[in-house]
Amino acid sequence: MATFLYRVGRLAFRRRWYVALVWAAVLAAVGLGAMKAPGAVDEEFSMPGIESQKAFDLLEQRFPGASADGATARVVFVAPSGQKVTATENKTAVEEAVTELADGSHVAGAVDPFQAKAVSADGTTAYTTVTYKVAASDLTDADKTHLEQVLDEARDSGLTVEVGGNALDDGRGAGGVAEVIGIAIAAVVLLITFGSLAAAGLPLLTAVIGVGVSMAAITALSSALGLSTTTGTLAMMLGLAVGIDYALFVVSRYREERANGRTPQEAAGLAVGTAGSAVVFAGLTVVIALAGLTVVGIPMLTKMGLAAAGAVVIAVLIALTLVPALLGFWPNAVLPRRARTKGRGKDATENNGGTRWARFVLRRPLPVLLLGVVGLGALALPVTDLQLGMPGDEAKPTSTTERRAYDALAEGFGAGFNGPLTVVVDARGADDPKGAAESVSKEIGATKGVVSVSPARFNEAGDTAVFSVVPATAPTDEKTKDLVTTIRDERPGVEATTGASYEVTGTTALNIDISDKVQGALVPYLVVVVGLAIVLLLVVFRSLLVPLKAALGFLLSVLASLGVVVVVFQQGHGAGIFGVEQTGPVMSLMPIFQVGIVFGLAMDYEVFLVSRMREAYVHGERPGQAVVSGFRHSARVVVAAAMIMIAVFAGFIGESESMIKMIGFGLASAVLFDAFVVRMAIVPAVLALLGDKAWWLPKWLDRLLPHVDVEGEALSRRPEPDPDPADTADLEAARA
């Protein structure tokens, strides 16, 4: 492996023009394909195998066209304090607003709340639902302006008017500003780390090129592969993250080899042969984690994972080819100023912060290990109280009209009004379908926790009915989940007496089912991903204990990060510091996303840091000295990479959406714990305590595993190549 990559690095350096032109051609080709590709459509969310999805499918089959995907706006009218909306003046203002709302160019209809009995029992609140003929993404600015103008006119009459639904969604994804801030912080960190604008800019440039190729390819293939507009979100985030990391590793090793007196071409070859080997295996662990998302069984998540895995593969290829090619164009520009002026950099073996820290841990391995494990373990304890769900408008800031509309409806009609359940009755097997549907409705209506049941609506064939059930509790309340379970548990008895079956669906039931399925898939996902990664790390490090230590450390950091997410976003401790106005359940997909993304980044740091220790150990150093050598060469780079990722993820905490805050906070916390506690403290402490045993491998297993030279042992035995005349000329030109 190392010898092959060494040759790749030298070839890319020597044939830099060809390499640069090939990547330019690839970028142009996929860019042209993306421009000509038909626009990607928003994929309809589906999760095969859950009851809510089966009920939706039954509705599609028995009520064709009933599940229209047009935009909606639920407009809520609240009378002034001490008044009622049924008062003549207020009623007139509401009716005029509804009439004007119905006159919109793309409006399918707006129901009069007084005719539809959509007025609260105390008469203070009324609502109307405006339905559109087109999806929210197809609404024009004129449509939204018309809606807002009507609402302002109604407010002028003295009414409080708020609006929910998706009609006013701007369609923009979160994170645009956060990504810019993250890249800016990354540039500053790289500049401080390397002390060279070129060295700081090269990883950013190659990462952006890799993301450009990945996103253009996803767009070009979106129509053929059924990819949605959200598929590339994870690919962009991880492509940028690992793209910077991988280029950072190669450039750092190149600078180190140049400091040891290597010629530019030889340094590029050695950098790709050693650090590039670590990049390859780190990339493979990320691909395993992302491809493992197929275990969850959510088609959208599977596509996102595979698309992101493709972006990681591209980042690896760029680090192995384009990075050494660009180093060939500017062989001295990435070096520190002293190296550019005197022709040689600092001695790579001199003491630095990484060396001092490693020696500190080696002197006190047991206290450092206990402090790290106990600290992360304490932070992980709140995970036992983890509640999964899909926060809706109730989790938005009170400054948004959606949140105020949610609160007004909850106050006027009850907490459960915002999350009604939909019951679909299949009465094909019943002798009296209508009578069976009525019996089902009465049985469910008598269930404790149900406030009301709407009249059943039948399809044209008269064999299927649908009605709504309003719970007494909010959509994210645990009592609502218990109610759904109770209604479903009553099904066998109802089916036996009526001959009709029923299923519970709706947004609330769907979110409950998703949470249960994701929670059930989390353990199998962890087993698959961690198991495959352990096998891969066995091959890389040829050690039984190092891969186990890496996996256990990762699990500890992920559980600790999930624990602090529970503390802040679910329990509300310190929520005000991060601008969280409403606590609630943790987003259902959060643990899966956190495991997949953080596992990839954690293995990056593990492979790059420990591979240098393994390299030193293989080359004859004692276990303790090998740990010091690994930290001397890699600690600064790993810390810089971690700080960049923390900055990128932490930028999302400033977003207004609670779910985006949660994702940013969770990922930033996980990288912080994994890089600075697990990799920088627990790993050297464990290796110090194990000594030579850390690198022990049973002889029978050693014979079975393929021999992959990641640490570059073959390169150290290779005779020094003769200087390349072209390489010498390039070096002299660069110095001049």
C-alpha cells in the first residue's frame, strides 16, 4: 500500500499538469451534466414497514388524489382581550379576510371558520385552513405577499392573526452563514497551524474542489437515481470536513519530510505513501459508517448516506492526486518562512506541545485514564432518559408566527389539537361497513385521553372510512405516545366484533413510529459499523487491543455528546445560553446522524494519530517513546482538524431552528469529546499502560490478516532515489 501510494504521489507531482487538467475536466464534465440535468424534486418521505406508512399507502389506494401535496396555511384569529371572535365586528373582519384569502391566484380554497365550526368553545379563537393548488416550493412571491397583506389587514382591525403551515416557508436550507463562518475559522486555524498562506489555502482549495465535483455529480444523477434536493446535504457537510482533514494530513507530512532534507518530489511521494495510507483507511471507515445507514431502512437516509460516501471517496482521491500535484506547482510556498529563506525548516524531532503533553500523560497514565472515562461516563448518564421525537412548530422561537399560531391553537382548542391522529378503517371484510366504522369510532372515542372524534368520511366504494382523533395532550407528550399504543392494542378486540380492521396514522403517529424504528435500528447499526471498522483497524494496526480501544472510546464520546444534548434540549439545563426557548424530545434521526458523522471523523483522528505511533514502533522505538513520537508529529494537526470541525458545527448553534441548533451542538460536542478527551488523553494513557501488549496480535490471526504496509516500513528499507533533474530545477526555481 505505502509503496504504491508513494509512486502515485511522485507521479502526481511530476505529471502535475496532467493531473490538474484531469480534475479540471472532471469538474467541467459533471458541472455541465448538472446544468443540463432536470431539476431534482423533493422526495416524499417514506419508511416501509411501519403502521403509519401502511395507513398512508392504504389512503392513497382507497382515496385516490386525497393526499394532495399542495401548500397549506392555517390562519389563526384571536379576539382582543375580553372579546370574542363571534362579536359582529370581529366576525366581519374574519369573514372578509377569509374571502380575500380565497381569491389568491393559486388558492384552491379557504373555509369559513364559522360555517365549519372552527371556533373555540370560549369563542376567543377561530382558524381557517387555506389550501393551494401547488406545492410550497412552487408558490410565487406574489402568492406569499398576498397572504401577508391579508393578514396585516386583519391585524389592523384589532385581531391577533398568526399563520402556520408551509405556505410561507422560504425554502432555503439552514447553514449558509454558518458554513461561511466555519470556512473562515478553518482558514484562520490553518494559518496559525502552518504559518503560511499557501499551506492554509491549499486544503481549503482542494476541499472546495472535491465538494464541487461531488455536488455537481449528485445533481447530474438526481433524476436518474431518484435523488432529492436534500440528498446532498450530508455529502456537502462531510465532503468539506474530510476534504480539509485529508489534505491537511498530506500537506503536514510533506512539510515534515521537507524539513528532514527531502527533495520536493521525494517529500511528496513519502507524504502520500505514509499519510496517504492513513487517509485511505480513514476514508474507508467513513464510507463504512455512511453505507451502514442502509441498516436503518429509511430510503431517504440510505440515499443520503451513499451520496455522502461518494463525496468521501472523491475527497480521498483528491488528497492522493491533486494535493501532490498542486505541491508540484508551488513546492516551497507551503513551507514555513524560515524554510523558504534558509532552505530548511525546524528539526522535526524537536520538542513541541504534543511532545510535552504525551510525556505528561505517560507519567500519569492511570489518573488521566480514570478522569477521562469517569468524566465522559458522567456526561453520558442522561442518555438513559433519552426521548426521541420530531419537534414541530412548538420547538420554534416565539418570535416566529408559526410558533405563536401553534400556541394560540393549543390555548383555544387544547394541547392535542395541533397533533390529531388519523384513523383509517378498512371495512371490506365487514357485513355492514358503515356500522363497523361507527363502532370503531365509538370504541376509540371512549378511550381515555381522547378529546373528540370527527365524523367518519367514506370513499366512493363505501368500504373504507377515515376520521380524526384529537388527543388531550400535545403531539410530543409521552402520554400521546401511550394513547397511540393503547388504541392500537385495542384493535384485535374491535376487529373480532366488527369484522373491520383499522390503522392509526397522521403526522403525530408517523413521528412516533419513526422514533421507535430509529431507536430499534440504532443498536444493529452500531454493531455493523463498529464491527466492520474493528476488522479494518485490525488490518491497519495489526493489533487486537488498539481497534477495541478505538471503538470503545468512540462509543464513550458519542454517548457523552448525546447526554449533553439531552441535558440542554430535553431537560432544559442551560438552554437559555444557546437560545433554546422550548425543550422537548430529541430529534429522531439525531442519534443515527451523530453516530455516522462523528464515527467517520473520530476514525480520521484515530488512524492519523495512532498510525504515526505504529510507524515509530515498527521502526524500533519503545512503546512509550512511540507514543511521544506520534504526538510530536501528529498532535498539532489533529488538534487543528478538530478545531476546524468544532467551528464548522458550532456555527449551526446560531441558527433559529431548534433542530439545527441541536445538530450543531451535538456534533460540536462529540468532536470536542472525541478529539480532546478520547484521542488526546485516553488513547495515550491506555497505550502507556499496555506497553508492548498494545501491539500484540495472535500468531494465527497474524497469518490470516492481509499484510498492508500503512506505516511505510517498505519505504524506510528502500534505497534513496537519485535526484530527479527536473525536481532539482523546480526546487532552484522556487528558491529563486
